[in-house]
Amino acid sequence: MLGGLEVVHTPGHTPGTICLYARARGTLFVGDALQVIHGQLSGPSHLFSVDRLLALRSIARLAALDVGTICFAHYGPWRRDPRAALRVLAESG
């Protein structure tokens, strides 16, 4: 259905944080590696992350993917130009 999932290692929120990428569908499952704050894509919570700077650097791996939809653990899907939003986050880290 998803055409296979690729594991993307994105430490920072926790040491073993991963995201799953369905390349065939352009869908990225991020769990708690990303969040939405005030309608904006954001890195993980600074209160609940082991190493927030590492987490922000890990976002660069996600920004390199061809993403059309981001799925979170606690928010609805993000479809508003996710590639650009990920690049902005990666550049801010």
C-alpha cells in the first residue's frame, strides 16, 4: 500500500528517534521528531527532547527528502509545502 518504508535516523528527541518515509507516496511519518506550534512546522519540544540541537540538525536529513505529506504523532497531516517548511527548519538549526 505504501510501497515500502525507509528508516531515517533522526536522533535528538531521543537517542534512537527515527522517522519513516514512504518514498512512493511522498509521505513522512515523524512521530514526535517534529510538531506544529501556532500553525507553523517546528522542531521537537525543547522540554521533552534529550538533545534539541541534535534534533534540529537531524531535520536536515528530512529536508533532503521529496515530501508531500508529513504525519505526526499528535497533529493532523501537514501538506502546506512541507519541503519548503523542512528546509526553513533545517536552515534555522
